[in-house]
Amino acid sequence: MQKNNVVMSEAERKSFLLNKIYKILPIISVVLLILLWFIAAGAENSNFPSPQEVFLRFITLQQKPIKEFNLFQHIWISLIRVFIALIVSWIIGIAFGILIGWNKKANALFSPVFTAFRSVPPLAWVPLMTMWFGTGEFPKILLVFMGALMPVVVNTQSGIANVAKMYLDVGTIFNANGKQLLIEIAIPSSLDAIFAGIRTSTSAAWMVVLAAEMLGGRSGIGFLIVRGMNSGDYALCLLSMVCIGIVGALLAIMTKYLERLVCPWTIIK
Amino acid sequence: MSNSYKNEKMTDTERISFVKNTKRKDDYLIIMISIIGVLGFLIIWQLAVVFGLLPSRYVPMPTEVIKLFAVKLVDPNPEGAVLGVHILASLQIVLTGFLLAIVVGVPLGLVMGWYKGFDSFMRPIFEILRPIPPVAWIPLTILWIGIGLKAKAFIVFFSAFVPCVINAYAGIKQTNPVLINVAKTCGASNFTTFYKIGIPSALTMTFAGVKVALGNAWATLVAAEMLASSAGLGFMILQGRQFARADIIILGIVVIGVIGIIFASILGYVENRMLGWKK
């Protein structure tokens, strides 16, 4: 801690001052952003909702639910879809990734078809899925599953295939069999790559669930956005956007903690 | 590993040719298995439809999709444009948004990573806007910019912008401090150090970000074309849904996938040309 009676050189005083400024700047920028929002809403004949309107919309939504769900229930419905799809895609994705990362023949057999599927963006499946399975729960979860599966498989596969050769050689020298090489060396050493995939898959899943709900659904946060858009209720749109941002950020934080729990050695800082 | 080495002694040349032979055989086997995988997938799909395991109304046969591809090259029915027009319209949207994202995002990330004051100012704004997926911007985009090319490019821009910023930022943060100190010792100003040392050493990471950005931009296409449009691959898919024509949807999906692969390989080539000196 700096104290006033400590004599500081010119350079020290300067850096001390700069550090103080750096601490204040984030607050200024956030305040500016909110001010900008107020100004944009206050401009003449703009139908851009102001923060108060968004907040009021939040309260009315709690009192008068849309399709029998209030805001938190809509968010919860979306989250449930995401969680189911994520868990299934992690289990299948990691298993499949290990298979094609470890076994060269399996890789040759499956990876061309898999690459073809992977290069199709998850959103492009939406029309086909709604056509095949309607607009119920299953097609949405399936879409989220497909969006979340790809990053998990890709990362797991590259993690397993790029295990440092020395580790495997050491295992071979100690007479490890194939199963031991895989379970005791390859999988632990590629855990960080697998977790990178899990992180990507979580944010991808959150994005896909929105798109899936926007293109045909009767509940969920994506549905709220479309509802607001179609009825010109932009306060509702903005409210949902804020919630989407918050939930997205929370999901990212949660996966980070999960990573810290499962493999603490991968986090450098 | 699984090669069974002969026990009898071999001369060096024999051994070299033996190893080469087994390697060639392995490569050949791998390629054959790959081809079997792709063909097997297509054949199973085709047979499943032919024998009625899958309803042909909802699942067109691969051969039908290929036939439709040839037809769509010249026939604008039923959704009103030929395939070439769709592709051009989509490329226009995606490339506009993507280039804009590079022009704005990469310098922003670089400057944020280098100048602390700017970082602490921009970071909170960026962190607030980042977790909102591009699809969620659609209503606001309509409100602000309408539904034209600009609006669609804006949605694509948003998806491509974030990886550009993050990677440029991370890349310049990882600049080797030794290099920076050398520059300082030689009397370079902060800006010169940024320009001559920070930017070149951040290029690899930045390029990785650009690759992700292009993938994201292309993936957001369908979302962007949910806004009113009269052509585009995403539009074609959505129209296929309207007409309940699964073959049109699948053709659209295939074309989107193929163009995505072409994009990725072009960027990989450019990266090799531009960053060859790094390796």
C-alpha cells in the first residue's frame, strides 16, 4: 500500500496515478454505456425502450405470464433443454472422440462422414428438424445436442491423438498394455483439451437453443424474443437479451469452476 | 507397432524397403477404409429409403439430391432463384460481415491488448456484449437498420467479431517480454514497439481467430437470412421447409457444408503463405 509520507520518484508517482485511473476507467465505461442507452431511448420518435421500460416489462411479465410461464420459468425451460442435450453430448462426444482419436482405423472409417456433418452449421439443421419431428421438445434437444457434440468430439479427438509420444513410450517401456496406455496415460493427459471442448460446447448449446426456440417453439427465452419482435414489444426483446447475456455469462463461469474441480492442473493462472 | 518384424537378419536396404512397404500398405488401407466409410454411409441411406425404412417424403435419396442439384442450377422453381444466385447472395452477406469484423475487431483487440488504459475502458463493454449470441440481436437489428443487406451483415458481423477481438487480444498479451525489453533498450517508443514487435508476434493467434471468425460467420448465415430476403442459401433452406421439400433443405445443407470446407481450406492456404516465416 502506498502512503503519503513515502517519498516517491517522478516515475513511481506517475505509475501510481495511472493505476488509479485504470481502476476508475471500467466504471466510467459502464456508466457511459448505460447513459448511451438512455440517450438512444430518449431520442425523438425512437421506439427503442429505455432501461425503466425494460424493468417495468420485467415486472409485468412476472404478473402476467406469457403462455403460462413467467420470465424465470421461460429461462428454466431453455436451461433444461440445454442441460439434457449437453450431458448426452458430453457422454457420446467424449466416447466417440476417444474412439476416433485412439484407433486409426476407426478414425479412417468415421471421420470423413463426421467432418461432412461437422461442416454444416447447427442452425442449418433447424428447418430439417422441424420438418421431421415437428416443434416439440425432442427436435430442440436434438439440435442443441448436435451443436454441442461437434466441439467435444473434435477437441477430444485431437487431444487423444496428440498425446506426447514420450508419455506413451514410457508406458510401453513399463510394459503397459493398450488399455492401460489409454486409460492411465492418454485420457488424463488430454483432459485439458477435452475440457476446452466442453467449454465451447456449452456456449454453442446456449446459442443453438435460442435459435431453435426462435424458429418454432412455444416456450423458452428464444420464444420470448420472437414474441416481442412479432408484437412490436421491444422492451420484451431487450429484457430477454439482457437475460440471455447474463445466463450465458453464468454458464461460462460454471464450466470454468467445473474445470477447476475436475482438472485443477490445467488452469495456469 | 503391430507390424510383425521378421526374425531373420536383414540388410539395411532390405529393412528400409520393408518399412516403406508396410507404411505404404497401411496408408493404402486407411484410404480404402475412408472410402468405404463414406460410400457405406451413402449406400445405407439410399437403401433405407428404397426399402421404406425411412419415409421417402421426408428423407430424399442421395441420388435425388444430386439430381436436384443439377436441376437447381438452371431452374428457379419453387423458391424463386437458381442455385448460383443463392450462393452469391449468401457470399455477399457473409463476406461483408466477416471483412467488417476483421477490420474492426482485430485492431480493437490489438490495441486493447497493448494499451492498458484503453483495455480497462473497453473491456467491461466488450464483456457485457460478448455473451449475447448473434441470433439474439435480430430484433434490435430490425429496429435499427431494417432488413436489408446491412442488417444481415450486421448479424454476421457480430458472430465473427468476438473471436477476432479475443484472439488478437490474447496474441498480443503473449508477446515475449524479452523482445519488448530489447526494443525499449534500443530506445523504441511505445508505439514503435507495439507496431514492430507486438503486432507481428500476435499474428499467429490473430489468424487462428480469423479462421474461427469465418466459421462462425458462415454458421450464422441461416440466422441472418431469417430476416426477409429473396435469395440466399439460408433462405433456400427456410423456403424448403415452407414447401415441405426435404430435398431442397438437404441440398442447401450440403452446399453450405461444402462452401464452409472450401473457405476453411482457402484460409489455411493463406495462413501458410502469410505466416510461413513463423515456422
